Amino acid sequence: MISCTVSVLFLFLSCGFYVPALAQQQAQFNQVLNINGDMDLNSFEFPDRSKVETFSQTQGQLIVNQNTPPVPPNQVTGSTGQPFVALMPQSMSINTNGADDLVGGQIELAMDPQMLEQNAVNPDNTYVGQLSPDRQTWMIMEPLRSVNITDMTIRVQKRTSIDGEYIALGRQTVETSNVLVPFGTDQANSVVIQGTGLQENEFVDGFRMSVRATQPVTMTVDVKDGVEQGMLTQLQDQMTLNDFRYSVVTNLAGVQPDLNRMVTVVQLPINAVRVQKIMQSMGILPDGQVQIGVAQRGVLQNPGGATGQLQGIAQAPPQRRGRGEFRREILKRQTNGGTPTQPQSNNPVATELLLEPTFTPVQADAVFDPLNMRIAIPVPQVDGEYIITMKNAGAAPQPEAAQQPEATQQPEPSGQPAPEAQAPPNPSEAARPINGTGSAATETTKAEPAEPEESTTKLERRQEKSNEPPKGSVLIAMKEVNQMVELQKWGGQVPITEMMTKYVKENTGKK
């Protein structure tokens, strides 16, 4: 009876039905772990309750360590609002031996309940931040996150690769999920930039700003109707896509202009349906493309035309003061209630700015975001007005154009012998010995085919330069616009019901 039981157990194990050892494995940090490649679940739990789980198509290895966070928690991209705080004392780094074919990979980080309570963070406002490739910010991928309040864990899922450094972050805001700011110039619609770290704010139409400032800034964004033709004289045959302007005003524009020169990336949403209609009205063919850019009306820093030292009110040369006078001034500030902490109380946001008369294209590297249908571009000074510009860029380049020089050299005039087509001999070559003429002839025949190759490479280089859009703009083909319109029509999702109807119709017709 015992031998029968042992044989049955051996058969059960050999058939692969018993795999609890692979379901979850207790692991240590700085330990080399094996990843099976037979599409069985790899689950590793670490001493701090963090987990790494994935399926894999090939075998590999994995090692996990704890590090001191290389970037403060307030350096965040991918999520709006601020401030962000760390919910774990150390970050977790994951390294594999090139495992980029994972299936359903997820990183689960354990949150400290005491840190949540101390920082007044709602569990719904917890995120997993991944260190950016340039090691400057923590990237949040909101569509990939999952929060489990029961066991106080936060996950990032649907990963095909898990290499990177991760940390649990919490946002100290009352709102959960996306924080959208309404347009307006009143105090209720103002955005406070904390002045430390990197902060992103998104408005109700998708207009998004990523600001890295060195001191607190208060900002409002509004939309203004109409774009006069006199404002477009500097755009060089470009037209405005929309019939409104974004107006950005901060509390540093008029008083401290130099302090407002912070690094800001503005992201302007693109209405794909409007672009499609304009391209159709311009007669652009399906293989055509348009040039999309951003133009700005900046703030006039010296509207009166004064000369001399134009350093602004707040940048006057410092005066020498004695130690006693400095102490008396500090005591006076303390008795008056101390230094204000909110930027809006120090210098309120202006309602109107004196802007330049015309829009000027922003001269910086622009990036097109097809997923969110936005164009992003960095600006040195955020105050001013913004519009999206558009210009017909012609048809897309054809690859056959590089073969035209060879085609022109193929036909040869009939009736002329081959020797007459050669170049006349050089006087220096005539003085050479007769036995050297053969080598000279071979040299000339070898040198002749090099000319069309050089011309072809030059033509290809000119074509590559011509295909690149001007600085501050991107090229969008009609085919991309049609795809964006279709995606927008179905809410950014796959047209499931349309596919079902088409499938049923095709199969019903065959029967």
C-alpha cells in the first residue's frame, strides 16, 4: 500500500500538476533569483512585504536591492497635483539579465500605515514611482497602478519588463485620481507651485504644465476668445489652429521677471477633428502632412523703452547695513506676524499683462504625444499667451527620389564610341611612360563611378534635412490624423461593437 502511494505521488509530480513551490517564494534582498521560462507564475516576496510577480517566456535571473532614494519625492511627472511624499524609507531597485519578454509583470510595494497617517495621505492617492532614465524624476503611470487598502500595498501592473528603481509615493491632496484645474483669473482658480521639486498641473481641456521652480509661484490660466490677424505677422505663412488663446499669468511677471525664468514644459491639446477638417479644406491628400507648432506672446519687460540698468524693482543693488540694523529689521518682521508662507499673500497674481504685439514661434524641441493628443514644448518664461500654429507641409517624401541621378546617367547617346566619352588626357599624364597609361586608365575608370555615389549621398542628406520639421514644430501626416479622429470617436478604445457587427455580417453572408 505504501509503495502504491509513493508511485502515485511520483506520477503526480512528474506530470507537473504539483507546483506550489513556484507559486510564491520567500526571497532576500541582494539574492540572485531564477525566473522560469515555461509561463508559470514567478512570485517573490521580500522581508518588507514587497513582491515581484511575473510570467516569462524565457528563463532569466533577477536580483532586488534596497537603495537610498536618489531623487526627492517631490520630483514627480505623470500625475497632477502636489505635494508628493515618500511612503517608504528606501527605494527598491530591480535588475534582470535582459528580461524584456515578460507577461503580466507587476511590482507590489508595501506602504507604512504610520507614514500614511503622519503625512495625512489618503490611500487612494498612493502611487508607484519609477525612476526616469535620466535619474531626475519619479515617473507615475496612473493607468497601470492598483491600490489594495486591505493589505496596504500599491502595485504597478501590465509590465513586459521590470528593470528599474521604484518607490511608493503619496499625494497630500483632498482630490483623488486626476486633479483638473478650471480656467479663470480669480483666486479660487489659481494654482500654487510649491517652489521645490517638479509639479504638473492639468486644466479642464487637457492643457498641461510641468513646472520646476526655485521658489513659490502662484499661477492662473484662462482662455481668451479670438486671434487677430495682426498678431500673426511673425508666423511666416502659418495659421492658427484654434480661434482662442491660452493666457498664463503668474505673480512674478511684473515685479520679478528674472525669477520667473524657470524651466516649464507646456503641453497644448490638439483637436484631431478640427485638424482633419482644416486639412481637408486645404486640399491635403491622404499622403500629405502638416506642420504643427506653438507660438507665444511674451511679456514686455521694458514697455516704456527706458535705458540703463533695467534690473527691476526687486533686483536693485543691495545696500550695506550694519549688524544692529539687520537685527532690528528681523525683530520688526517677527513682531508684525512673521514672513508670509503663501505666495499669493506676498505678491498676488496680476489680472492683465502688457504683452508683445505679435506671436512668435517658440524655438525649442517640440514633441508630439499621440496617446494624449498633445504637443509639448519647453519655454523659458511661462507668462504670456499661447496658440497652436499649423502649416501645410506638402506630401510625404518618396524613397524613389534618391534614385533619379542614376536613372539620368543610364541612357547614352547612340553613335558615339566609348573612347570619345572619356575626358581628354591631362598634359601631366601625357608625359608619363607608355607602360603607365594602363594604370592611369584604370584609375580614371575607377574614379568615374564615385561621382554619382557622392551626388546620391548629398541628395539623401538634403532630403533628410528637408524631412525634419523646423525647430519648435512637429510633422503630422493625414493618416495619423485620421487614426486620431477614429480613436477619439470611440473614446480611446478599440471599437468592440463595430468589430462584432462586422464579423457577424461577414460570417452570416457566407452561410
